[in-house]
Amino acid sequence: MGAELRAIRARIRSVTSTSKITRAQELIASSRIPEARRRLEAARPYAKEITGVASILVSHGLHMNHALLNRRPDTSRVAVLVLTSDRGFCGAFNGNALRQGDALAAYLRERDREPVFYLYGRRAADFYRFRRRSTEREWTGLSARPTYEAAAEIGQTLVEAFDRPTREGGVGEVHVVFTEFVSMLTQRTRVHRILPIEVEEREAEGDEDLPPPPPYTFEPSAAVVLDLLLRQYVRARIWRMLLESSAAEHAARRQAMTSATDNAREILALLTRRANSARQAEITTELTEITGGAEALAHPEGIR
């Protein structure tokens, strides 16, 4: 009985230590969520405005005639950027993104397209390295607090790959797998194609429901402005996705650590009851032995 009690107490100490870790992770994630959400909300107006400016440019005589807007005839190679976290303890956050990336890769291969992987986050890098899958480029150490410089570098890398012909190692499309922050309790894995860009052209001036667009003058020319703007547009979309993924990561970690802490408390309550029961049984056994020994001393003639 003593061995059982020692084993239960050792497990109680282990679960208690684990619960302290999960509780600390929960508090850290909770403290980082407000900042991540503020950064996300601050980026949304910029993304909206740059999309509106691109629509204005497209609507003023360019007729979608730009390399980043046109579909490529050869899409035998397709870039896939998978966004994960650098750390674990965030439930199904990484697993969902990696599974969605595998599903997208299978979909592309069924259509005779070769997926070319670009990875963001140490979890994705470790996942592909363990399975000995080839990757084109990796970015790690930034998922908790992404920077715009990282988004600009990723965007530039993907645009350069899209600018090259596929026969020279380029790609015909670029897709991003990321996790969207919906709420504190909901995070949704999404797949978006960012290249070629889909920019909505504004309606014609004869539409009675919409006011006619005002005249604009572009310097040095509309084509030059559109080229610079669309490259900035790609970086802005990637920046938005990095912020979405960061906020979703912290929310998923908080949710997972809260559940883990609650489970640890339930296990501790169960183990405490088992320890008390084992201790009570041990005390009962000791009292029985003491009573038996005292009875034997009181009646030595009964001992044979």
C-alpha cells in the first residue's frame, strides 16, 4: 500500500508542475493577444485602401494589362506558402495548416502541377525536414511577432519567382495557406491565391447606382504607378496574412493551454481522492496491526 501511495504522490507532483507550465503559457498568450489584434486592426484600413487604389488604376484605361494581373499559360509549377508557428502548445493550429497544405499539394498534383513549397514558421520547417521533403525557402523565428520587413522579403521572393518563366525555375501561380483570426474561440484555416492578382475593376460610368469615378492624373504614368502599386499590394496582403496568423496562433495557444490547465486540475482532484483513499487504507492497516500487537501483548498465553 505504501508503494501505491508514493506512486500517486509522485504523479501529483508531476501533474502540478505541468499545470503550472500550462497556466504560465495561458497567461503569456493572453497578454499577447491584445497587441496582435491591435496590429491586425491597424493593417486592415491600409489593405482596404491599397485595394481601392489598384481598382482605380485598373479602371482608368489599363485593362488589366500587367504581368502580375495576367494568368500564365504555363502553370506546371505552383508556389505554396504555408504559414505556421515557431512554437507548439497551440492545439491544432499547426496541424490544420500543414494538412491544408498537403491537401492543396495533392490537388495540384492531380492536375499535373508541381507544388513548390515556401515555409514560414519552425513547425512547418521541422515537419517537411523530418519527412525529407524539398522546400524552396524558409523563414523562422518571426511568427510570434511578425515584422513588415519579413513580409516585404517574402513578397519580393514570391514576385520574383512569379516573374520568371516556369522553365527557368519560376512559378505560374502563388497560393498561401494561413490561419484566419475569427474570434478568441475560432480560428479558420484558409487558402488564398495571391498571384496572379485579382483586382476588381470598377463599374462603367453609365451605371446609375454608382457615381462616376472622378478624373485622375498619374505621374510619371499610370503604368509605372500600377507596377509599383501591385508589388506593394502583394506585400500588403502577405503582411495582413502574417498578422492574421500571429493573432490566431496566440488565441489558439490560449485556448489549448486553458483546456490543458482545466484537465490538469481535474486529474489532480482525482489523484488527490485516490491518495486520500490509499492513505486511509494504509492508516487502517497500521491501526489493525497495532491493535493486533497490543492484543497479543495483553494475552501472551494465546501466542503459540
